[in-house]
Amino acid sequence: MLLRLTFLSSKLDRCLHNRAQQRHIFIATALTIGSFLFGKDARLADMMDRGELHDKNVEYELKRQERIDARLKTLQSTRPMKPMYKGHVPLTAIEKMILFTVSGVRSFFHPENGINIVQLGESTALPFVLENLKQTMLSDETGRRILREKPNVTTDQLDMGKLSKLPKNTFGYRFFKWLEKEGVSPDTRAPVTYIDDPVHAYIFKRYRQCHDFYHSLNDLPIIIEGEITVKALEAANLGIPMAALGALLAPLRLKSVQRDRLYDIYLPWAVKTGLSCKPLINVYWEELLEKDIDKLKKELGITAPPDLREIRKERAQKRKQLKLRYENFDQ
Amino acid sequence: MLKVASFKNYVNFANAKTIGRLFSSNNALNKVDGGKFTDFGSKMVPLAEKQKLVGGVFSSVASKYDIMNDVMSLGIHRCWKDHFINKLDAGKRPNSDTPLSFIDVAGGSGDIAFGLLDHAEEKFHDTQSTMDIIDINPDMLKEGEKRALEQNKYYNNPRVRFMIQNGEVLDAIESNSKDIYTVSFGIRNFTDIQAGLNTAHRVLKPGGIFYCLEFSKIENGLVDFGYQQWAKVLPFMGSVIANDYDSYQYLVESIERFPDQETFKYMIEKAGFQSVGYENLTFGTCAIHWGIKV
């Protein structure tokens, strides 16, 4: 194109029909213009402007400090908004997609690493899901109270000593016993980082913290089958996408016996209970610690599932008996 | 489960910063209001708080420090450190009787310290020089000892001491007792850099060498532009991959705040060192500064 233009444009340019010549002129032009921008003269002029060339003048320090402050400012203004709460890291839309992709891939290969699941959960908790949950909470009196008072589930708020002294049929006592049996403490929930709206962030934090309450209420253990069951219950009841993702994809990694147990007994129970019982996000667990557990379950509309640890123990015993019988036979 | 850096509890002293800009004539000497406030990344925090806050940063990154360094410098930090060790070329020469005493400050993870001892052993067959590895953060020292244990060298060795000390004071180290003082990517975290340099001068013997590797001002415009884009992306990447946004943000800002080559050279001269010089690495991304105590 350039060739043809220079060839046809002017009668004076009749001599420039050599392609090599045209390339030379093009390169020379580019280099000249480049030297105006980046060449030695331009660099020296910049240095003179900054006061670096001759004896450092009085303005040198101030100007340098200004430059450093400008650079610091660009480093700090990478976030699309100011943090809305402690620990908030605001992300742009592209960054959110990158977070979703990276955490999705990492969760697929390493689901045992809590951080991956946490990040995937936050990146899939889209605003409309949390807004829906917020509306559920706002339409219920206890839900409104929870949003107003913002209770935080930690060991200091739930006094373990007090729980152990409660009567044996109360929810608090059963909760304490379940924590002891499974060997976990309620402090191990990760803080919310990537959710932008502070109310949504609190709702998500509340959802994470109540996970253990769902476990202990239904006496489901923390082994992977129990976790999948609770996730399915949460998905059916609250509609959190990560819970649904986990409940659908995690069973594929299990042994067939475990998978059959899940599909036959626990997942149907979870879905049925989740859809029929009261929205669990509206339950003020901290106030119900002294309530009788059976009454609580009835009020919420939950029926207990078969004891998972019992079923597994029975099966393990049967297998052991079988093994012993045939080992003796071999000898 | 997750170690949240403790400095998230700091308060932003916005007014102190504006006052600070009026009084501080030198970016490095950022003490203002009679030494009450100092810089922490780009925030102004009370002097006493900065040590704790910096400690918090390094506690949360201690176990992944090497990975973080690899990510931040794309692995080039290993080349820099190798060049640093080779250029110093330290070790007791075969015709000498007196072993050298090294001190590596803010070197908790031990990479420079062990590298120096290994170089002395390989090049000069020096198996007698002693090394003091100093760090203000016990978690970083723990990582260093763990590494010594894993490589089964320098662990429980009378030659190597791991000590928790403040680099600005070094109260357990006698004056005029060290031949070589090294500090690698640590001096920018000092609350008072000049005090750190003065202590280095005190601790070295006459004839002792001060050797410092630290991030500095990039001289090349293109590389600087590339670095700035990288520095903008890094905290987000740290957040996604390491789940730690604030530590990387602090590190990137502390690199920006550190004085440039000439200013740091002036500070070293002010501490009393002679023959002070520097060498730029990778277009000035980091620089080796040296000085000799006379």
C-alpha cells in the first residue's frame, strides 16, 4: 500500500521505485521520530527538568517526593472501590472471572485445601443469590434481628464451659458433644474477602458459621459423606451455588459404596428436608442453645437422618467378620 | 486455619502524612514530629507499632517466603543472590589462620547465610568461619532452622547461630567483632534505616565489609514501566494464589518507599563507611551497596 502510494502519488518521486530504498526511508523516519521521544537529547532534557543534571537544586527533593507519591498513589488505586469492611479486597469484573477460573481449577484438583473451596464459594456467590437470601431474612422477624445484631459465632461468644453443663437433651449440649466427638472448634471459618456489599458479606459469613450448627443438629459427621449431605441441605434450603456445586460434583470422587449410600439415603433426605423445612438462615442459633433438641427439630420441620457413623461402623464390622472367617479358612 | 496479617488492625494516620511531607527533607529519613511516626508501606504508623506490623507481615509469609520471592521476581532473585555471593567472594583464604566471622541480618530464611558458607567451603575450603543469622521475626528464623535441618548441614552446628535480634540495635553482638555484615532484601523493612547502618558500623571490625542487596530505583524507562504494571497486578495475584493481599501490597509499597541508589549510598557514608559504592542489577531493579569500615 505504502509502496503504491509513494509510487503513484508524486511525479517527483519517480525515482523511489526501489523497494529496498523505501524500506530504508521508512526505517530512518521511524528512528528519527523515536529519537525525539527516547533519544539522548530527550533523556537529558527530562533529567534537566527533574533537576538531576546540574547541582541538585532546592526543588529537587520536593519534586522527587512528588514523583514517589504519584507512584505510590498508582499502586494504591488498583482496587475499583474502597474496602467496605475489614479484610475486604474489592475486585474488578475481570479479576472476579480470573478468581473463579483459578479457584475452580484448583478446587477440582485439590478439594481438600480449604482455601480453594472458600475462594470458589465467594466467587460463585453472585449478588442476586445473596440478595435473595437477604430478602428471605428481611421477611422474617428473627432474620431481621440477626441482620440488625450481627452475631458472630466464636468460642468466646459460645462459652464451651457453659454448654457442657447444660441438660443433656438441649441443643447446646448436643452441639458441644458433637464438636468434641468430631474434634473441631467453631473458630475455623475463613473470613469473607471478595464480596462487595457489606450486608451480603455478613450474610455469607453467617452462612459459613452456621455450617457446624447444621452438622450437629442432624448429627452428621465431618467425613466427606456427611459434608456432602450438609452441603445438599444448604443448597436445597438456601440456594447457595457453591453448595449445589459441591453436592453434585463431590460424590463423583467417592467409592461406589459411599456414592450409593448418598444417592439412596442421604441426598434424598437432604433435598426433601431442605425444601420443606424453615429457612435455616433465619434461625438465631445462639438463642436456642438451651432449647430441647427434639422440640427444635419439630419447630424447624427437620427429621433426623440415619446415623452415618453407625451405618459405616456396622458395615466395617460385617466386613471384618467376613475377613476373619475366610482368613481362618485359608489357614 | 488462615493466618491473617496482624497489621490489619492499624489505624490510618492521614494527617501525620501531610505534616510528614513538609518536615521530611529526605525520603529515607521519614521520622516526623520528633520521631513519633514512620512510614509503613504508604501508611504512617506510630514508630513503636511499625516493628510489630512488619513482624506480622513476615509471620504470615514466613512459610511461603521463597515461593513469594520467586513469584515477585520471577525467579531472578536466585540469580541476584548468586551474583551477590560470588561478587563478595568471602572466605578464609588457605594461607590464613584466622577464620572469618559473618553476620547476616534479616536473613531468617537462611538462603544468603548458607550460600555464603557454601561458597567459602567450595572455593577456599573454609570450614571454620562462623555465621550469625539474625532476624527480628522468630517465624522466619524457624524456617531457616528447618531448612538447615532438611539439608542436614549447619543444623546444631557450633559455627552457625540463629538469634532473634533487632537489626537496629543488635544488643547481643559485641562491637568490632564481625568481618562481614550482609543484609539481603531486609533493610527496607527497618523502622530506622540509618540506625541499622550505624549499628552495622559498630558491629564490624576495622577493615570489615558492609554488603547490602536491596531493591532500588529502576534506571531504564521501559523496564520501569513493565515493573509498575507488574507491581499493580501482584497484590491481586497474591490474594488469589496465596490468599494474602495485604502482605504483597505492603511489600510493593515498601519497595517504592526505599531510597534510591545515590541516597542510600549517602546514608551508608553518613554511618561512617568508606569506599562506598553500588552496582545495579537488572537495570536497577535491585542494587548491591557496599562500604568498608576503616
